[in-house]
Amino acid sequence: MALIVSACGSSSSSTTASSGGSAQSGSAKPIKIGVSTEATGGSAEASVNIYQGVQIATDMINEKGGVKGRPIELVVRDTEENPTRGVSIIRDFSQKENVLAGIGGYFSTVMLAQTPVIKEEKLPFVVATSNVPESVTNGMPWTFGVRMNAEVTARYALKFMEKNLNASKVAILHESGGYGKGAVSAMTKALEEVGKKPVAVESFNLKDQDMTAQVTRARDAGADVIYLFGIGAPNGYVLKSMDKIGWKVPVIGETGMAALGVNEVGGALATGTFAIQTANFTSEQTREMSKQFLERFKSKFGHIPTTFSAAAQGFDGAMLIFKALESVDLTDDVKKDREALKDALENNAGPYSGVIRDWDKAFSKDNHDAIDINSYVMNMWKDGVIVKSDKQ
């Protein structure tokens, strides 16, 4: 974590982080890519995985000589979970640093503030985790999602509940920011599609530690499954509150449910809870790129990714940028080159065999989301570790 905070720098710095490799010794002008992430704050543990995934992708490309002989240079910024700061970062990327593209977007409240500015600045930007549909749709044609779309996730979760848990009375418990509100909208829509409604919708703040009132109302409403969208520790406090009233039903979330804080707070109560992801790094890797990525990650950072989807999506998102760049004739007119890259992402981001899946074509002019329902892997907590569930 200290390494990442150092790379991100203070709010007034102009810190860049270039990856090593043969391309770094050359004199070719670097291609600058901005990374907007949360290196400090409650989301830092999971959000830093985006940067780490992007860093591994950058290392791999630079070791091969970069893109068309030009090294990739990362310009890394910490949003500090502050939407105003997040907007300033996008302006800085575009107007001061002259980055060619950006990637990031863990904390949805920040990402939603950044999206219209990305569109205004005409900056190609890959949203690596923010699941709120508007994180991409509000920035089109300049925003591209290599993230789990909340609407797709909700439909996946409903099918999983019915198939594996025999549960259909859904209570939505969510943090009060953009991430949680997006989950409420998406799950409500998914339930309406099958003629149902959530039996309860309860919110909490990310700093809350007692959700007894919320879980009691969900229990009394007859819920037989909890769709939980907090980020890390608050989810653990929900589990403790459920235990406090002696209530146990299946709990399903996604990236926020996979954060270490869930287990750190919930302890043994986390075992058996589910976390929807796009990868798993505690099981044997069957994809060649996944094997390479995991070995490099462990070698560079000393451990496996702590939030699987954030790392995988950061890596694949960066690789898709680099793949598209291969078809761009860069002119060093940054506005023209951004336009060309945006067009290349829509038409030439593929074929690519990634950590998550194979893409023949990741995006199109009308579809800027690369992740679909077939990209998901159901994970679960077991004895303090996230493992791949035997139920898929």
C-alpha cells in the first residue's frame, strides 16, 4: 500500500510512474496513460488492485518494446474518494498531463462525477470497476467498461439464487452512495422483469457499524436472501448485525463483498457468503494469460490480488487500450490521437485473450461494455479466504 500511495502522490503533485523493461532505455517519446484510483480511504484496499493490474499490463508491454516502439508511462492519481478531486484529476489528465487515455473508476460516487467531464474533455477512458450503468453510458462515446454492469450482475444473481439457493424473496441492503444506489436500481429492474419486487430495501453509511435496525426490518419482511452492496468492512458489520438478531439467510454481493474488510470484521460469519467476480486467483488457473498475470503479480507485489475482479479488470482494460493503440497512427496531436484511439477501441480492441475471457471484439460503436453475463465467476468466503464456489 505504501508503494501505491507513493506512486499516486499528493493532491498537488504531478507524479508519474513508468514501468520497467527494454522500452524504458530507448529515446522514443512515451505514451502517457492516466490512472485514477483510490489509494487512500476506505476503498483503498480494493481500488489499489486496479492500479496493480494496470501496472502488470504495462510491464508486459514495455518489456516487449512498448507500443510501436514507444514505452507506456503511467500518470497515477489518488482521488481520495472525493468527487471534486476526481473531477480535477480528469481535467489534469486532459489539459496538463496530456495523457492519451485514462483508466480507473473503483469508487462509483467519484466515477459518476468524473464521467460527464471525461465526455466534455473527449478523453478515452476505461471504467475498470464502477458497476453503475451510467458510469459508462453518461460518458459515451468516450467511456468504455471493462467492469461488471450492475444490471447484468443483478440478472446473474437472480438466476443464481433461484438455481442454487431456492431463494426468491430478496432484500437489498446497500451503502448510500453511487455503488449501492446503482445496485438497488439494477436489482429492482431485474425483479420487475420476472414480476417481482424486493421485499425490503435498506441503506447504511459506509462508516456505520450497527445495522441491527436494517436487518431486522429485512427479516420481518420475509426475506430469504440478502443482496448486499457495501464496500468491505460495512458488509462485515451487516453480518454481525444479522448474527446479533439470530438471523441467517444467504448473502450475495460482488466486488465490495470480496474486499478483505468483510472477513476482518465479520470473521467466521463471512464463511459461506457469496461474492460475484470475473476471476478467481485461489484456484488453479486454466487460462494462459491468467497464469502469466498471477505469477507476475505475486512476483511484483508479494501476494495474490486482494480483490480479484479489480485486478483482472484493470489488467484486461489496460491491455485492450494497448491492443487498440496498435492500430493507431499517432501524430502527437493529442486531440486527434484521442479521437483515433476512441475509434480504435470501438473497432480494433481485439482479438484478445485475457485474464477474464477471450474477446474477438471487445466493444462496438453501440456497445461499450466488454463484460457480459458469461464473464462472471461466483466466489465465496471460506475460512478467511475467497475461493471459487462449487455452485455456479
